Amino acid sequence: MAYQPAENRYDNMIYRRVGNSGLKLPAISLGLWHNFGDDKPLETQRAIIHRAFDRGVTHFDLANNYGPPAGSAETNFGRILREDLKSHRDELIISSKAGWDMWPGPYGFGGSRKYLVSSLDQSLKRLGVDYVDVFYHHRPDPETPLEETMYALRDIVASGKALYVGISSYGSELTAEAAEFMAEEGCPLLIHQPSYSIVNRWVEEPGDDGESLLQTAANNGLGVIAFSPLAQGLLTDKYLDGVPEGSRASQGKSLSEGMLSVENIDMVRKLNDIAQERGQSLAQMALAWVLREQGEYGVDTVTSALIGASSVAQLDNSLDALNNLEFTNAEIDAIDEISHDAGINLWAKATESKTREN
Ligand code: NDP
């Protein structure tokens, strides 16, 4: 039976405007970093994507190297798109990225025009689309002049192969420089994609220029889409009683068992108690927290929380976070008191490559 998306799919999702642009994203978006490679059954992938779309998730985030093997998440998503969602292409925001290691030799990594343009061409082939909606530079590259990377992004938009462009894991200062270049070029950066969660708050800390990344993004009209808002699963109840078989921590991938230290699990247990008092799962509270209203920039400080999911049940649980995004001051204070940096920011080193000079 051909897939028929739910007719009421737009009824319950919240859509937020991305920075100063005219584009809106769902408050929760789905990323395909893990769980969509060739190591996972295609039918499970298909079920998760169908369910996401049925619940108003219009944004699917990919990168050239998602898999394993690298590239297979784009190929698998492209197949599901072709087989089930082709007639809905204009209802979807599909993103991809280049910046981390993709192929051997000097042209498969970094921020050169050579790498970005050829990688995007490969991504379009794997996805089976003429353009992506958003194309990102995946990480700052201190060996490439910022101008070269930004002008490559500008020319990619001009070529029609991406409608918008963004950056990921750039620090505050470099983000401001990049945003200025692109504004002058008449091709403003749409969005920044940083890691952000209750236990990884670098985006709130002032950079060398005295501004936090969240402030810099807002001041330059960029939206923010927060990746790993569940700290790869740490901010859920799944590790409270050990490491379940099949979980990310059991697979020797990006969530090492070292991140599940006694201190971290003790903290997660206390956070779980607060979530329960709120009538939410911990995953739901962690997502609501990322999306919460933040002083100066209000509810749009973070445009979207970019989650992963290995099952439809997880996805459903996470999407139900949208039923309660409100926090009392007492809850925010209690979360602040309990939480500490969990040492899970794997991208910190990339972010440290700051200005063109260093
Ligand atoms: P999350 O922090 O949302 O972690 C997702 C994992 O948490 C799932 O795979 C699952 O673990 C577990 N989980 C999810 N929902 C629930 C739930 N409701 N209850 C219990 N457990 C749950 O995000 P990811 O780390 O997966 O990253 C999300 C996306 O962000 C990526 O797919 C990618 O698109 C983007 N990203 C971007 C990066 C960048 O450099 N720009 C880097 C990293 C990610 P399990 O699999 O064990 O079941």
C-alpha cells in the first residue's frame, strides 16, 4: 500500500520562524546521523520517517558522512523520499552538510570551495533531489580562509543547489564574521547548528567578544537549531538502570560508556525526578528546556530541537514534549542546581578554531 500521510499532520506541530528569514521550521526536527545507515533495517527507518511527517515534522537533517557507511543515510533517505514522499517534496526541508571527513585525500575534508561544491553534488545524487533546502559548512576549518568557504556557500545558493546556507559548530566570534560577510554578499546565513542541552551549555557562555553564540546568532538574524538536545540519549531514562542492549552507548559509537559516569547518572536521576513532577518524561523535559523562552530573545532563541530516534515509540515520546514547553522559575532553578557539564561536547575542539588569524 502506498504511504498516505496523515491529513491532520499540520494540526499539532509548532512552527517557528528561522531568525530573520521567511522560513519556518518545526520546533522539533529529525536528524539522521545515527539509525539511518545500512546497519539499520530500512523498514524501521521508513516507519520513523513516516511517523515524523505524519506529526508535522517537515525538517530532516542529513550530512554527507551520515551512515554507516558514510553516505548511506542520504541514500536511504533518498530512497524513502522517492518511494513514499516524492509528491510531498515541497512540504519538506531537507538539509545536508560537508566539513568533516568524507573521502580520502586533501579534498574530502575542511572548508575549501573544491570540497563543498563536489560534496554537495554527491549528496544531491545520493538523495535523488535537484537541490537541498539548507546546506551547511559542518565545522570551522582554520586552514581555509573564511572568505573562501563563505563565497563557496554564496555561489552554491546562486547555482540553485541549495536554497539557504548555514554553519555548524562555529564559535561566537567566527559566526559574527561569517554572518557579516554573507550579509554584505546579499546571501545571509540562515541558521547555526550547535550542540546544546541541559548538560552542554557552551552556546550560553560569552565568547572572546563577550557575546554568547545564542546572542550572536540572534543579533545577526540567524536561527538556531540545537543538535543532540538529549545528549545522545543520556538525558532520557534509558541509562538509569545500566546500558540496554542495542542502545547507542552499547554500540561503541559516539556515546562512550565513559560519558555514563556515576556522577552523570546520579545527575540524570535527579533530573528525571523533576521531569516526573512535571508529568513529563526526562526526554520531554530536556527538549522543552532547549526550546524554553529565554529572556531577551524570547521563545525564538532556539528555533528547533534536532533530535535522533531509533524507534517510532521514542519519536512519539519526544514529540509529546510540545504539550508543555513552560517552566516555572523554581523548576529552572532546580534544573540549574542539579545539572553540570557532562563532558559530552565532542565538537568543542572544532569550535575552538576561531578567527582567521588563529
Ligand atoms: P539526541 O540527543 O536526540 O539523541 C538521540 C538518541 O537518544 C536516540 O538515538 C536514542 O538513543 C535516544 N532517544 C531519543 N529519544 C528518546 C526518548 N524519547 N526516550 C529515550 N531515549 C531516546 O540527538 P543525536 O545525538 O541523535 O543528534 C540528533 C541530530 O543532530 C543528528 O541526527 C544530526 O542530524 C544532528 N547532529 C549534528 C551534528 C553537527 O556536527 N552538526 C553532530 C551531531 C548531531 P538509542 O539510539 O540508544 O535508542
